[in-house]
Amino acid sequence: MRLTSPLWYLVAVAIALAGSMVGTAVAASAWDGVREATIAPATEPIDAGGSTLAIFTDQPQDREITCTTRPADKPDAKGDTVSGAALDIVVEQQGTDWHLLALQPAGDDGVTISCVPSDGGTDAAAYGFAVVDGFDKANRGATIGTVSLVVGIAFGGIVFWQRRRTRLAGRE
């Protein structure tokens, strides 16, 4: 099959766009588990090994809050900082609006959470956590989008090469 029609460029663009849309949909569905999470108080030890640890607060604040996890049996150990959430997701549970504060994609077993304002001021907020499964779909969505973009660009390159080769062969 000769890919000499300029309409094949539209096919290359369609491959890239369709793959990006599918990848975005798959990545967005990863947040469903966070939206439907059951939130527990952050005062108890957490077993989140092999799952995602989501940390919530009942009072969104205009200041930086740093959350860390440390082993429950070693309260003096240096904590691992949990990265801030990319989205502001609100979960309503028993009349309280819980706002997603931080997310640790690879949770650990037997840890406790502590969250403190970076400005050192008084903090009256309550913190909670949820152990979420299925968040690895976010990486799959990014992979689908990237692969489709590469395939679309490669297909466009093949069309260009075929068209150029046919044009040069016609001059001889």
C-alpha cells in the first residue's frame, strides 16, 4: 500500500488525538477511588502497603501544609514527606467536607501521619487518610497518550517519506 495521499496525514493526527483522549480518560478514572474513599482519622496507624495513601483535611487553608509518614513503632524516626495533591478533590462524608491535601502513590505498612503548617502557626484542622486502590491507572493513561503520540508522529513520518520518494521517482 502506498501512502501518498495527503489525507494520510489526517490519519496520523487522528491516531495521536484519539490515543491522547483515551489516555486522559484512563488517567482521570484513577481519581475515582480517591473521590469515593472512606476517610479514617489520622491518629491511628496505617497499613497502605501496595496501595495509594491519600491524606485529607477538613479545613482547606491558604498556607503550605507539610505531611509526613513515619513508622508507628519509631516515632522519633525521620519522616518521609508526602507530595502535595495535584487536584483539589472534595469528599463529603458524614456532613464533613474533606479536601485532598497530599497523595503518596506507593504507601507503606505500619506508618502514622503528621501534618504541620510550614509557617509554624496554630493549626485547628483535623486530618484523615484513605487507602486507595487502582491509582496506578494514572501512569497507564500517561503511557497510552505517549505511545499514541509517538505512533502518530512515526506514521506521519512514513507518509512524508512515501510521498517524497514517489515525487522524486516521478522526476527521473
